[in-house]
Amino acid sequence: MNTCFSASRLFKAALAAALSLTAASALAQGFPDRPIKLIVPFAAGGSTDLAARLVAQYAGPELGQPIVVENRAGAGGSLGMEAVARATADGYTLGMATMSTHGTNPAVYEGRLKYDAIKDFAPITNVATVPSVLAVNAKVPAKTIQEFIALAKASPGKYSFASPGVGSLGHVNISYFSALAGIELLHVPYKGAGPAMNDALAGQVDAITDNLPSALPHIQAGSLRALAVLSENRSPMLPDVPTYPEFGFPQMGGGGWFGVVAPAGTPVDVVNKLNSAIHKAMQKPEFIKKMDDVGATLIPGTPDEFAAQIKQAVDRYKRAVEMTKIVGN
């Protein structure tokens, strides 16, 4: 009796699994049959938004349906990512994940985020990486990162740095570098990147880290002096400025990235279809040129490769926050 009952339960479980796979396969075959929403967890403008709009413009035709970009800013990108995590896992709601949403935020707000950066998403593909640059106001008497470290060690707490806010990517990056270098800098948080940059240019603060495309005009004008680039390799835009690993800080890793994710549980066939369409979009000359214009390097890959990159970011910034003791507001 018990054996028959167990066999019956196993049969029903197997049947349910088979039906689930059949339904997922049918969904993938008909996907997409309506517009797709791509959530950007930041305000319009900037490299992440540009990448999303290029994905929408060129991947939509590959899929035969429009991709509509929706900017849903707030809480350092967490509000938008929460919306993606809670969406139906059918491929019709996607999100642009970044080093902030899937790196610093999980570390700084551990236990307080309403999504899990790894468990709640199905990675589709990374799109591009953009280097950031550590720069000082031109009045700071340091021409190299070694000279800046020496100045800071000689006068702990004298030199300051601006960030877009407590727990932001800029805050964590400079704080992590400071901890690794054994220096003490004064953190001055602002409500956004714009005000932070304005005071760095005015000399109200001594240093700032920002995306290279945003900082480059000020570096070229001589208002800021670039000391280090956060990137895997030197940037063609600043070929004479070394990367952090060249200074002996490989723990800093590479530059920021942004890629496309879906809610966890999205059928594999749908994920693969989206991956293929986005990769075809990334081969378009205008896509390549516009990304190149903002100093971005395209980094297409498989869903598994993107999953590994997300895990690396989570692990890296967990170590950074453990060392710096940063706690978000």
C-alpha cells in the first residue's frame, strides 16, 4: 500500500515537472508576442541609460517586438532592481544591473535590501564596462598616486574626497583604496554626482572618483588631475594614467559594468533568446560607436559568464565593506 502510494506521488511529481517544462518550452517558442519592458534603475542620462536605450533600439527589431525603457530611480538603484526581482519571470520585464545594484548595494545594505543580487535574478548578458578615475583638484600638490598617498600619510584626515552619497560606489571605491593604502581621507558626501563634482572642481574637496567620460573634460581642461584608473587595462582616453593594479592594488578590481538581467525563474530558452538578440544588437556599428564615444568597452558573454561577474562584484564589495565598515543610511 505504501509502495503504491509512493509510486503514485512520484508519478504525479514527474508529470508536473514534464508539464512545467512543456509550458516553458511553449512560452519560449512564442516569445515575445508583446512589448518588453527594460527597467533602468537610475534617472535618464548617463552610460547605463545610454546602453539600455541602445539595447532597446537594436535588440527590439531582432526580437520582433519593441523594448520600452522605463527609468525607475531611487535608493541607489535598489528600487528599480526590486521591481525587476518581483516581476513575473516570463522575459517581459528586464533590468539593467550595475556594479552599484549588484555590488556595493548588497554589501552596504546587507540584510536591508528587498532583493538578493544573486538568487533573485536570471543573468542574460553583460553589455559594457566603463572605467572610473580617481582625480584630485589641480591645486593638490600631487602628480602621481604615490605622491598623493605620501601627502595623506603625512597629514591624516587633512585631504578630503567627494562622493554622490554615503554607501555609493564612489564612496566605497575611495574608502577601499584608502584602507588598502593605509591612509585616512575625510569623506564629504553629496546628494548626487553633480554637486560632488562641482565642489571638487571648485577645490572645496580635494579628490573625487567618477566615471571617466564625466570626468574627462575637466581633466583635459586642467581643473582635475587624474591619478589612477579603475579598469582592467589603461584607457585609450588616458593612456598615461596607470590602473590600480599597476600601483599594487589588484584588490580594487576593474571598472563598473552594466548588463541585462531578468527575474529568477525565467525560462532558459527565453534567456538564451534574449542573449542572442542583444548580442546581435551589440554588433551594430552605431551601437559600437556610441558606446566607444563614452569610453565604454563592450563585454558580451553567456548568462553563466555574467552570473560569475555578478558574484565577483558581490564578493569584492563585501570584502571592501568589511574592511571599511561603511554602513548605508
